[in-house]
Amino acid sequence: MVTRDRWLDEGLAILREEGAAGLRADAAARRLRLTKGSFHHHFAGMPDYRRAVLDRYELRMLEAIDRVRAAIAELPPADAIAALPSLVSELDLRLDTAVRGWAFEASDARSAVERVDAERLRLLEDCWRPLLTDPADARAAALVPHLVAVGAAVAQPPPDAAQLAEVFALLARIAPAVRGAEAPSGRSGRALPAHS
């Protein structure tokens, strides 16, 4: 008997390849070589299936974030930031793109993306907070790799994992310079007003 997990995994695969429009019971049944009766055994229709696929997406993304957090937990702050590029493989850019597209039309998809993004930003802020005294600076520093990842998810053509790892490696190399940089205003990382 095909488990609910296989239906959900197939739903994620369809979502990754075709977007939310491709997420249909008949498409998943065809790919699994099953009848729709099996689908109805596990789900109370398409709305239930779509919610379950979104829940699976969110769970997978949060588990990936937790794996990154565990991998850097014992590292000194600068080393944790330097280690982030090697953990880029945890990102599933095609799936991220699909769910972000879905979020424009469905509030439950938007909510899932918001929760995943909040947790990703929390992890990144936790990395930066020991290095930057101003919480606003830590938040801004966390936004840089986050927005790079979001941009990479929607870029055409999308960067491959190696290219994205290079971008994150560059950010990690820049990080020590940012930490020690003090603008003449006394605020690190803040732009000075233009002089006439």
C-alpha cells in the first residue's frame, strides 16, 4: 500500500517541477502509477492535499534550518558565518521558487513562506549578533544572505549550487572586514551623509 508520505513526496516533486498549477491528484496518481482511490484514502480532496504538501514543505525547510543550526552551534561566531557557504546545499531553490510563486495567490502558502523565512532570518541574526553590537546591524547583516537566497530562487537562469556557494563564501570573507569597519560617524556599517 502506498503511504501518505509517498503522496506528499510526489506532491513536493510536482511542485518543484511544475509549480502549484501542476499539483493535481490525477498527476500525482499517474506518476505513482496508482488510482485516485488511493489518493482519497489518504486525503479529503485537493484542498487537504495541498495543505499537507505545504506542511511537508515547511517541515523540510525547518528541518534543514535546524541541521544548519546544529552544524554551527559550537563554532565561534566568525567561524559560524564562514561555515554557512558549505551548508548552502540544504537549500532547495526550485522548491523555494515554486512555493514563493504559490504564495502570491494563496494565503496558506504565503504563511508557510513567512514562517520559514522568519526562522531562516532568526538563524542568520543569531550568527551575526555576537559580532555586531547594534541589533539593527545584526538584522541588516542577516538580510544580506537571506535576500541573496530569495533572489537566487527566482533568478533566470538560476545559479547552480556551486555558484551560490561562491556568493555565500564571498559574503563570509567580507564579514570580518565589516565587523572591524567603523564609519567616521561612529556607527559601524552606516553610510555617511553626502557632502556638497
